[in-house]
Amino acid sequence: MDTVRGAGVVVTGAGGGIGAALARRFAAQGARVVVNDLDEAKARAIAEEIGGRAVPGDASHAVPAAREALDGVIDVYCANAGIAPAGGPEAAEEVWADAWDVNVMAHVRAARHLLPDWLERGEGRFVATVSAAGLLTMVGSAPYSVSKHAALAFAEWLSITYRHRGIRVHAVCPQGVRTDMLRSTGPTGELLLAPTAIEPEEVAEAVFAGMAEDRFLILPHPEVARFYAARATATDRWLDGMNRVQRGVEDATG
């Protein structure tokens, strides 16, 4: 699609942060936007602000109601909802299950609903907010790191499988973004991500640039490409460096 004007767009996790910035940007470009968020009040507030429609609730089950709100047609789906619980293997089973459900399975369930119509029409655009953690890792949160790696893998699979049939897929991989999620990460976010954090609107700008160029990988922090290359080509050196970061966090937090 050359323009989003008139397009039916769904943004999950759009009650604030990156999702709200995406919803505002799509609406400003003339798209018909459905705002999804688990927080009903936030979803309705953003929808009212931008002249969109609110479909509050679990992102995993947003597609049928969003399609109805858009008169049957979804052109762009932004799988943006995500959670970042702290911990490692010791984290409770339900913590791991929630991270997997929100960060991965919500994407799978959305694609399951979207693909039949998109394949019949020969077009559709799936925008996954993955995070740089999906390319690298996230110190202090194994559930987030693991699930975001899986979200990236699913986005890659979708692109590989369907790009010749008109389906465009984008993986958005920012580092720190000034959102409630960043603030909730505590010392890890404050020490590692806050110094280079950008505004949600900058992520939305990067997404539109990436869509215009049909780029799969969208990096609002360009330096992530260098880190990703180092991870692939000098893996042990990269692991040593990340372990130094881990030790730095441990020293700073006592």
C-alpha cells in the first residue's frame, strides 16, 4: 500500500507509550484506527482523542471486534502490546506463561485471524513491536528476552512464508523508550536504557519510514544494528561484554 489514508488499522497496547504514538500517527495520516488496550479507560481516551474506535480487552482476542469496527477490513495490524516481568528461571510459572501469552501468542492468534483475508486479497501489513531485546537480550528479565526472541522469530517466519503473496511484515526493535514499561524495569532500565531512551513519537516516525521502504527490521536506535552484528560475528566477545553489564547492574544495586 502506498498510503495509509483510509486504511483500517489496529494498534494493540495503544492506551499509552509506543502504541498511543502509533495510533496518533496513523490517524494523523488519515487512517481509520482501532485502539486496543487492556485498560478500557485508556483505550477510550486515545480513541476519542484521535477520532478512532476503542476495542478494549485482551490483545489476543482483538481481531474479530476490530474487524467489525472497521467494516470488515483490517489493512494494518500493529501487534504492540507487551509485558516485561523481571526474573530468571526462578520466576513463577504464571509469570513465564503471561510473558509468552502476551509477547508471542497474541501475535500468533492475530495472524491466525488475519491471514485468510489478507491472502485472499493479496495484501496486508503486520507490524510487530519486538524490542531490541529480541535481537540482543534484556539484562534482568529472562521471560522478556526469551519471548521477544520468539516474537522476532515468528515475524521472520511470516515474512519468509508470505512476502511473495503480498503480506508485508515489520519487526520494530527499539532500545529504551520513555514509557511506563521503561519505568517499571527499575534499576536495570534506569542504568542501561534511560540514558539513550527516545520518545514514543520517535518510534512511530521510524515505523513510518520503515513501512515506506518496506524494511523488515526497523531500528529506531540505529546502533542496535552494530550490536546485532557483533552478537553474530563475535559472539563470545559480545557475551563477555553483556556479562560485564550484568555485573555492573549487580554492583550498582547491591
